[in-house]
Amino acid sequence: MNRRRFLSVAASAIGSAVAPVRAGQRTAAVATGDSARSWLTRLPKVELHLHIEGAIPKAALWKLVAKYGGDPNVPTFEAFERRFEYRGLQQFFQTFDWATSFLREPEDFTFVGQEIGRDLARQNIRYVEAHFSPTVFRQRLPPQPIAQALRKGLDATPSVDVRLIAELGRNLGPAGAMRTLDQVAELRELKIVGIGLGGFEPQYPNELFGAVYQRARGLGFRTTAHAGESAGAPSVWGAIRTLRTDRIGHATRAIEDPELVRHLAEQRIPLELCPLSNVRTAVVTSVANHPLRRYFDAGIPVSLNTDDPLFFGNTLVDEMAAAQQAHGFTRDDAKRLVVSAVEMSWLTAGAKAALLKQFRGTSVWNEVA
């Protein structure tokens, strides 16, 4: 999700109308039936585009609000939930800043790490590469205690392997991104496996950060970047030609350039897709209009992801169910998406093979519809 671009939200993830809904409320339209959702829930899954700050379970954030004395504007949990109703860009800014303001001490990051890990385990998500944004908290804490505390919390759920991607902060410019890179370079033992770049693409285009990404590769980091979300196909070209990223986040608007789509397919450049996020930020009007199916059929490696479930109220099952309903994805297609996510991951070849063997050995993987 672009941290500084939230336009409007969709009343239906499948339909074409765009209207405000409560972000934290499940969108019934994505359900394909109890049996289908049960199978998707039991299916072992992988997520590659998840923001830690946007993945905190609501109950956990509510506890942090209480820890710091509450907020007179949200005296009850019902009022707290209404805090996640968005009516425009400025209100979303305020909500994001308000929510992250309750992460103040290293212990808070350990706590949310534990709660996020448990939530992922409940969804049967086995492996995750999750973004965290140390620059958001730079006035309160440096990256090291944040990463250490997150690692302690995430490791409390051993059934889920969570690796971290450090968001460098596009909106701080290349100098700020380079400073953040230098800080996180010392923390790789905390399973920080890569770097990412979120933020407002039109004002801070990918072409500004070529030297930062070159240095990141030299330090041994894998790379991804948000592109083609708040800017068009040229932003995706910038991620390919200048940043030379291993993967690209969103790339929703790459579909506007047929040559780019062919290039993504021919070079097998992996895309981290977030359809429900793109609907609810009005990048597309509906899941049916999202290019997921066209990318998938073109042979581009793609994965499905939730982006910021705290703010959008979605789960990975919701994403997969939406793909089934809007694009006719079958169970075999769903398994292909899981395999694609494993293959797109930054695990070693041996670890990928072991994970796929584990997944394919489950009863649900071999279950006949």
C-alpha cells in the first residue's frame, strides 16, 4: 500500500462501485462458499508483500492504546473500530499516524510481533517476507531496537518463518534511503533479507534510487520496490532498468503497456500482487478489473498478498477467494499461486524444495474437490 495515497475504498471487492466501507470489516462479496473457504484456509500458504505496521491485529493495537492511557475519542472498542473508517486521503493519513503512534518502546514491537505471528499461524501461512518501516519511528527509536524487538516477537511462533524487508523510505529521498540502508546493513543476523521502497512514486521516482539499490546488492540484500501503484507503467520500467529489483510490488498499472507485460513475462520478473488493496485505494475499480488473471495467463510469476490487513480488513484467504470468484481461479490455480510464491521467495534453492515438499505432503494439497 502506498503510505501517502489513499483515495477511496470499495464497497465490494468484486463489484465495480467505489464507495467507503469500514477498513477492518470483511467484504462478504469475496466469499465463494464455506467449503471453498475452508479448503483455502487449510491450504498452507506464503506471503511476500505484508507490512508489519499494517498487519497488527486490531485487538493487539487496542491493548497498546489502553497501555498508553487510552484515547478520549475512542472510549470503547466499537469506537476504536470506527477509527478505521476512511472518507478520504487526509483521514487515512491521520489514521495511519495515529495507529503507529502507539508503538513507542521496543516491548511494543515484541508484543505486536508475537500477535502478528499468531495471526499468521491461524491463517496457516507458513512463510512470510514482511516489510517493516524503521523510518516511520525515527524520531522515537533507531532501527536496531525495533528490528531486535520484532525478531523476538516473531520468533515466538515457530510454525511461521518470518523474514524481514527493510523499507528505506522513498519520501526521505535517496540520501535518507542510503542512511537507512547503512543502519540496517548491520542487522542482517536478525533475518533482514532484503530492502524495499514504498511511498509516493510520482514525487520520488525509482530513478532517484539507483545508487542506493546498487549498494544494497553489494551488501548482499535482495531487492523489491513498490512500482506501478501510484504511478503508471514508467514506474515499473524504472524498477526494472534502474533499480534492477528481484521482485516488484503491485505493478498493477504495468498492464497499460503491452510491451512491458511481454517483458515481464519473457524475463519472468516476479510480481507481488495485492488486488484487494488496489481496489480499496482506487488503483482499480474492482477485483474483476485487476490484471491478476492476465498476468497469470501471460506466464508472469505472481503471488497474492494482503499488503495491510489492519487497514483493509482482508486476509490471504479473502485474496484467494476473490481470485476464484472474479477470475475463475480453480484449486489447481490456487496451488500454482502458492508454488509461485515459494519460488519467488528469497529462500535458498534447498529451502524452497523442502518447503514445497512439505506443502505437497499435506492432505489438503491432495484433497479432491
